[in-house]
Amino acid sequence: MTSIVETPDVAVDTPQDRLRLAKDAARVAARLTSGEKAAALHAIADALLAHADEIIAANADDLARGERDGIGAGLLDRLRLDAGRVRGLADAVREIAALPDPVGQIVRGHRMPNGVNLEQVRVPFGVVGAIYEARPNVTVDIAAIALRSGNAVVLRGGSAALSSNTVLVGIMRDALAAQGVAPDAIQSVDAFGREGAKALMHGRGFVDVLVPRGSAGLIETVVTESTVPVIETGAGNVHIVLDESAPDDWARDIVVNAKVQRPSVCNAAETVLVLRGAAERLVGPVASALQRQGVTVHGDDTVRALASGVVPATEDDWATEYLSLDIAMRVVDSLDDALEHIRRYSTGHTESIVTTDVRNAERFLAEVDSAVVLANASTRFTDGGEFGFGAEVGISTQKLHARGPMGLPELTSTKWLGRGAGHVRL
């Protein structure tokens, strides 16, 4: 087993010290074999299950504090860990261990006319930073993906999940140590509060890439204040369009699933746009199906005329990521109008159309400029696990390097390897 540099015998009392340790660990983590990385991940999964009671007890402290602080039902749901969710975390880690190792994969290559052989290969970034809030599952997911792709990771998980994250990080670091891998490959700066987040954002020379996950405000702060490269994971103001050909059952089932299955996540539907030719047939049944699941429908005047119990929608509703059992519904005259609405209000995350008209489906897929665009499928499929990536680092809404659910390849860069035989440029 390739051994990562051991933690030096010095006190670590600043976030910058954590970054230095991570940088040291990253250099050797990059040399771990695929089998060594997989073994370390299986050890982490075993440890999570073995310490499930400890994890759940720490999480109960966070939940109680969150309820006292009034952080809201959506964040409380994301914060919650029970026995089933801990098993899910362990399963996700094992799935990541089973995925193909991207490090060393040849992206492209060729032999130059003079005989020098060139290859572009995948290599780890080095140190991956993550800033997120109230999501202890992200602590495990990002650490596992970072390790599998040969990186070290520095985590800032926020005060809401402090107890949970402290226990999770400790368990993972102990599991690495038991495998002969020094724990410095997984770091946390939670103990330093906002100073830890600031160190990550300003960690030039130590942090190679930073990924924020959370509220629009958190993401905006990280993007605007960071001096290190940031992969932006945007908010999810997610739309579903129902056209004149949308089957009743598809429209109802897709909208309800997209909104209700887990309303607190970024791929949950927030706005339904119904083409006028389908409004009389679809608005009432779809609104009623949502209401039976406890959803409050915020509708325009036409929606309110076609369905009962609908509250008036305001301009703010079209731009709102509710993350709750609320949804906005609007009747538009045409697919052109639906596309214009999406261009104006979308955050570029996920959009879907329900239709049996192939031309409408293909036009929607081609013209909508979001990270994931679907036809006749729930927006809840925008997920690293569902896409076959195991877990995910986040869902990128930017257009450079990574877009959509981010798995192992998105935590690698590339470098060129050239092999010659005494060649000089003429």
C-alpha cells in the first residue's frame, strides 16, 4: 500500500494549517493505486455502519438545535440522518469504490510527425474544497468521490450539522488510518467557523478547486469572494412544461413525483407551465393531485379559474426556489412563450417537457439551455446516483469544465505526457 505522508507532530490550530496538511496528503494520495483507494472506501463504508448509533445520536443534537433555531422544514429534512440514510451513505461509498478509476485514463493522444508520442491523461486536481450547509450526506459523498479520484478534501459543513459532521469526519479519518492511509486526506475546517470558510475561499496555492452547495446566498458569496477556482452549483428553479399532447396520467404523475417525492432538494419542480390548448384538460386534475399531497399551488388568473384552492401567484413566485410543498403554475399561450419564461426565470439546473409531439420534444431538448433537459421524465432524475455516478459532488450549473451532476471525472484535470527519443524542435 502506498502510504500518505503522516501527520507531523505539531499542533494544528489554524485553518491554514489544515490546508497545508491537505496539500501534503494530496501529493501522495494521487499515487494510490485503484485497489488501494477502493479498499479505503470499503473501510469507510464498514465504519459508517459500525458507528451508526453514534452518527444518529450526534445528528439528533443537530436536529434539536435546528428546530430551536427555526431553520425550516426543508433544511431539517436535508439535515436528518436515520438508520436508513446511514445505510444509504455506506451503500453510496461502496458504489463509488466500484466505479472505474478515472486517474490515468487516456483522453486523447497521437504521434507527432517527428515521432514524439503524445497522450492527454486524467490526473487529480489535488486539494478539493467544499462549502455547504445542513447536509451531512455531502460530507461523506464528497470525501468518497475525492478519495476515489485521487484527491485530498477540505470540508466546511456549516454550524447546522456541526455535531453530525464532526462524528462523520472522525469516523472516516480513523478508517483511513486503519488502512495505512493518513487521515490528512480528509480535513474539516468546521471548528474555525467562518474563518474556516474564508480560508478555503482565499486558499490560493493550497486549494485547487472549491465547490459550494447550498442556498443561492451561500453560492453567490463563495463565487464572488473566492480567489480560488470555483465550480458553481446553482439553485434549482426547475420547470415542467405540459403541452397540448401531454397524456393526463403522464402529466399528473410526473409533476407530482417531481414536486412531492423530496421537495427540499434542488431537482424538485418549482414551476409548471401549461400550454393554453391543454389548460382546461390538465390544470384542474394536476392541481388537485398536488393538493392531495399537501402542495400549495400558486397560480395565475387562468389557473385560479380552472382549479379551486389556488393562491394568487406574484411575480416573485416565478423566480422562487421553494424547497417546500409549494409550486407555481402558469398558463402560457404557446411553446414559444414557455421557452421565453424558462429563459427569463430558470437557474439553468433542470427542465422537463411532457409531450407526445416529437417535434416539441426535440425542440425543447435543443433550445433549453440548462444543465439537464428532459422529455417525459421527472426532474428528480437529475442526480449523480440516478445517472450511474454513485454519489455526486454537486450539480454544476456553469458551462466550464463540468456541467450537470458531477462524478469522478469532474474531480480530475488533465495533463499531457510526451515521450520522445532525443527529439529537438527544428
